[in-house]
Amino acid sequence: MEEIAAAAGVSRQTLYAHFPSREALLDAVIDRLTAEVVATIDSDLPEAGSATEALLRFLDSGWQTFGRYVAVFQDAAAVASRADDDRHAPIRDRLRQLVRRGQDAGEFDPQLSPDWLLAAVIGLAHTAGSEVSVGRMTVAEATAAVRRTALRVVGAEEAEPTPP
């Protein structure tokens, strides 16, 4: 907290006045990053194109943010103080709509529940994030792996590869 206060140009007391603990600060940072991911997802027009194309854009949106803040996500994962469902609610809602659209259009597996598919895709992203955090994968490798695996999980035809 002392290093953060110094980097922000405020005293430790000022930092603690706004964030009573490191966990509270990380929660606030993750909330801000989640809002950034949601804004990016929304700006990428999730309704445009096929559901498969939209899923790939959706995944790329999250990885763009993750790639910029790997260390923050690594610290936050270690001290998360709120349930994943709360934290992921805005992202989960958008992904659920996208999965249902893909199922309705016949692009995604209709035999699996949308909730199962979105949980699996989010789980993939978390696993890839862990691999990046410990240095077993680069952000680019993790992005490519999540894109390819997510398409398989939802039962989509692989689209033309697009750069992450």
C-alpha cells in the first residue's frame, strides 16, 4: 500500500481513507477493469455478424484488457474477496445472450445449456489467465488457445483465424 500511495502521489493515510485494505483496493481496481472490459465488449457490437464472429470479438475484448494488466489480475486472483458470480455478472449476462443467439442460429450446440457453455468459456479464460500469470504461456498464446478451445466448447465451426 505504501508503494501504491507513493506512485499515486498521496499519503498512505489518504489511500487508506479511500481503501481500508489492500483487498478493498484490488476489488475496486477489478471493478474498474471489469467495467472497461464491458465497455469494450459493447463497443465491439456483439450483435453484428455471426455469433461465432461475435464470440471471438468478445474473447478478444477481455484479453486486450487482461494483457495490459496481467500483474493486477494476478494479485486480485490471490485475494479476491467477492464471489466470481458477482464480479462477472455484466460479462456473464452478455456472454449468455451471445450463446443463446448462437444456439438459436444453429451455430452453437443446442443440447448444452447456455449457462454451462458460458461457465465453461469463463473457466477457460481463468485457466489461461493462470497460465499467463505463472509464465507458462504468453498473452498471445493464451488468447489463441482460448479462442480455439472456446469455439470447440460451444460447438462452433472454426472461423477464419483473425489476429487477437
